[in-house]
Amino acid sequence: MKKYVWKLLACISLVGIGCNHPDGGEQLSLIDDLLAQDELDSAYQCLTEIPLTDMKSEADSAYYYLVQTEINRRRRQLSTSDSAIMYSVRHYKNTSDKVKLARALYYQGVTTYNKYKMPETILLIKQAEELANQTDDLLLQYKICDALAYYNGEAFEMALCKCYAQKALSIAKTLKSEERQATALLHLIFSYLEIGKKDSALICANECGAILQHMHPANLPHYYLDLGRIYEKEEPILAKVYLKKAIDMGNLSGAYYSLANIYLREDSAEKANEMWEQALYKTRNSLMNPMRIDIFNAMRQQCMERKEYERANALADSAMAWQKRYYQTQEQERLAEIQAKYDKKVAEQELMNKVYGWGMVIMAIVGILIIGLGYYSYRGMKAKKALAETMTQLTLFTRKAEELEAGGEVNAKEVARLNKKIDELQNRHAGILAHGKILYEAVSEGSTTVTWGKNDFADFIEYYKLKDLPYVNELETEYNHLSAKYMFFAILEHEGRSDDEIMRILGISDSTMRSTRSRINNKRNARS
């Protein structure tokens, strides 16, 4: 009942605030409250109803992108583009808001993980952990510990996985969240199984089973997989029941592998081979999973027993090749982690040396320069360059307007048009240009516009004016009322995109593309 009362009050507040035209920060704060209450759907709906034009300042834009990234992540809309969350990170690094900076670093780390950059992911989330521990935000601390447990488990760093899982479990109990307790217990079970402590794993599994009804549905297959692994040798019949549930509910590779082991002990070689093949297929793109090496070796042993020597040799080659790739990856990860830890120690020492002589401002600057990866610097330089380009454009417009005004009344119309452009750039820079830049970069990196709305195309055009203002002016003056989407189409052609690229980006067919091109041509002024 409390959940629904909170939801109702939040919605009423949003409606009331909307009538009074508040700043974007007030609206986003209420959406943040919905997220804190796990009202994800309501938060998402409210965010879609906030126009980006309400973001009047850099602080509003940073908050907007932080909330947007969190909602997308929790709705499992994963992305490798970090432009939006980097905007938030850059802003919060220049403020004293530790909670929002920790959140921004956490979600940047999550996004980096989607790019398969584990060392950078761990470093970013460790930075978030350091900040979160200086606050009383237990929910944020739990999220960070949960993520570190998961990522260390993925990298088979079991000691660290267990350590962070225990921290997450303790916080979840303080929060009195049984769903979060169940998730932490799953990490503990996995870590205990990997280090051979099945008794400890079983204790955690029993504790988890007591709150099974509160577990997120996506975690149930992993729970049944862990139970199957616990009972794999001692009670194979029960283990098969759990493992088949894990396959039916989540199609997990580990379940196939454990079933193969059981079938092999039952002398069901054909069934074991079938399970091994399924496990290999499920892990074909994973460099971090050593299970593939064990599978190749087990299959090779089977072939040797059957005197299928040619097949056995091929499997031995596969095992050696995969083992080489796996250990190369592991070595790279260790080296990167050592370097990251070294950089962190250097940064901390530098901060300690500077804190008494230069104060908090210099300490923050040194921290950013030393702790931050080269990537941060690169992105910061790009952002400054974009701002400089905008200012240069405004200067050029202003000078041209002054020159035309000096020419007399003949140029009054052009002067008025330039002044209007200057006002538009100045008024819209805070929110729209920032959003347009993110959209431009996304298209440049290969994204499509299938989910774009009318405002997204309009924001893209506003940002593109900084790239090629003469061409946008040509579209506005030599054509009769081109829509933002038609202008976007024309820009793609102007940039030399092929027909296939344009169809992919816009998500349209060949006939639609021809029709669009014809309509744009028909809107061209006769005098042009």
C-alpha cells in the first residue's frame, strides 16, 4: 500500500509542478525519488514527458543525462555510447555533490563494461565506491558492491567476488531488502563453488531458498544452476532436476556443462557430447570463461577412448588455441589492473602532498589529472573544442551583422536574420546543443534513428549548424519548409553517405528512400 501511495503522491506532485513551470532540476528530483522507490516504469514515463528545452543550465543537463542513463540501464537498454554519462561526470567533478558523482562514475563503469574493457570498468566503479563510502547512501553503496562482486566473478577473481558479495549482503539486510539479499547470496554461492567450498555454498543456498519468492525472475535460473552444481556429485538425480530448470528458464551454458559431467559418470556418452556441444555454442564469444578449455579436453578424452584419433587431435588443437587466448587475456587484465592500482596510489599520494598547501580546489584538479584515465582528458578536450567552435561561430555572426548594418538599409533583412541566428545559438546552447551533439556522435558511430522523435531530429539539426552552417542555411532558404527529418536525410546525402547507409540509419526501405528524395526535390524553390 505504501508503494502505491508514494506513486500517487509523486505523480500529483509532478502534475502540480508542471503547471507552475518549474526548472528541470525540480522535475528530475521527483523522478529520482520514484527511482529510489523502485517505481521504474513511472520514472521512465515521467522522464519522457519532460522536454529537453526545460534543461536551462549545465546542472540540469547533467542531472537529466544521469537519470536517463540509470533508467535505461535498469530497463536493460544497454549501450556502448558514454557521451551522455560523460557529460554528467565532467559536471559533477566540478561540484561537491559526492552522491551524484559516485552515481555517474558507477554508470560510466557499467557502460564501459559493455565495451569489454574490464580494467577501466573496475577502476571507475572503485572510484565510485570511494566516494559512496563517504556518504550515507546505503542503496548506492549496495549497487556498487553488487557490481564489484559480479564483475570480479566474471573475471574469476573469487576472493574479491566473495568479499564484495558479503558487503552487499550486509547492506541489503540493513536496507531490509530481501530481493537484494537474494542477489548477494547468489554471488556468494558462486564464489564458494568456484573455490571448492560446497558446504558454505549450500548454507547460502538454503538461506537464499527461504526468500526465493522475493528473487528477481532473471536470477532464478542462476539459483537453480548453483543448486545443480552443489548436488552434482552427491545427488545427481536431484541435480539434474535443478540443472534442467536452469536451462528451461535461462538456457545457461554452465547448466549444460554440469549435465554433461553427470551424463558422463552415468556412461551416457552421447548425451554428454550433446550437452558439451551446447555449452561450447553458448560460450563461443567469451574469452573470460575457462570452462571451454575443460570441455575441449573432456571431449578429446572421449574421442581417444573411442579411438577417434583425428577428431581427438582437432579437439586438442582447439583446447590449446583457446587456452592461449584465455591466458593472454588474463595476463592483459592483470597488467592493466596493476597499472590502475599504481596510478591510484600515485594520485592519492599526490593529493596528500597538495592538500595542505593548495587547498581543496587544487586537490580536486590534481585528482582529476592523475586519477582520471587518458580517455577523460580526450573527451574533455573534445567538449572544450565544441564549445570553442560555438563561440567562434557566434563571433563570426556578430561581425557579419555589424558589417551588413554599416552597408545601409538594403541589408536590413539579412542583418535581422543573423541576429535571430545569434539569439538561437545563445538560448539553446545549454540543453539542445548538448543533446544534439550526443545524437550526432551516435550516428557517426553507427547508430540508427529508428527510436528518434521529432525533437531528436530538430536537436541534431541545431548541433549540425555548428558543423556546416552554410549548408543548413541553404536547406532553410532554398527549400519550402523542409521538416527536420527531411533535412536530416539531405545532410546524410550531403556527407556522402551511400544509399545503403541511409536506409540503415533511418530504418527505411529502398522505395521509401526514393520517395523521400523525390519529395525533398519537389520542395526546392523554383528560383533555385
